Amino acid sequence: MKRIVVAQRGWVVVGEYEKTDDEVVLTGASVLRRWGTSEGLGELAAKGPQANTVLDPAGTVRVPALAVVLTFDCNAETWAPK
């Protein structure tokens, strides 16, 4: 499932989510440089990338499990490749 992950130090990343005991792995990941929303990350998770959203491709991202602040489940339909 695709998720938006907020990590310590302000990193916000979206990708296909997998969790192990020690880390969160996001594949096909992008760093969310600009949310481009008026209602925050919840809007982005529900509605997908907006006109002003800026995503920087990042490949595979690994975050220590203890560094994850929160995650948002993404709506699969609005985040599907176009």
C-alpha cells in the first residue's frame, strides 16, 4: 500500500510501504518537496498529487522505524500512475 511517511527532521516521503522490525522501506519513493494543498497532508493522501505538488523521485528510501513520526494511507485510485 502506498503511504505518506513523515519522519524526524521534517522529511516527508511517499511510496510503497513495507515495515520490518527495524525500518520502514518505501519503494518507488518520492520526497514531497511541496505539498501543493490547502488542507495539508490528509488532502494529499486522499486526493493524490495536486497541481502545485512537487515530488522529487528518490528510488528506495529506508527510514529507521523509531524515526517515523506518522503515516497516512494513500487513496490507491488517486495515486495511480497517469
